[in-house]
Amino acid sequence: MITIASLLTVTTCGPSGLNISGTLKDIVLTYLGFILFDDIKPTNMILAGLSMSLAGAGTMTYINVTANIARAEAEKKAKLAEAKKK
């Protein structure tokens, strides 16, 4: 079931969509763990680590999305240039 959901996400939204949804899932599960279970309390170090992890994932997602957009535009320009040569 997870494989099917992953494939559907990639075909519908692209690999960046899968990355974003996976990051959001991890964030939600982490904070739900803090809320639902009493065996660990969020300290400043834990919250700082989670914030750094979220910032890193967000930065990498942004870099990947902008690179994919730039690549798609370059491919489109190359196809237009090729069509004009013919």
C-alpha cells in the first residue's frame, strides 16, 4: 500500500511532492509523539535539532524544485530552438 501511494504521489506531483509529503509526515509524527506520550519532554536541544532538520529539508526541497523548474525551462527553450531550425 505504501509503495502504491508513493508511486501515485510521484506520478501526480513529481519527486519533490514525495519529498515534501515525507518531511511533513515526519514533522507531524514527531510532534504527535511529544503530545501523546509522556516519556520524553521537548527540551531546547531537541527543538533546535528538529528546527534544523526542518530547515534543511525545506532548503533542499526549495533547491530541488527551482533546479527542476530551470531544467524544464531549458529543455523547453532547446525544443523551441530545434523547431525553429527545421
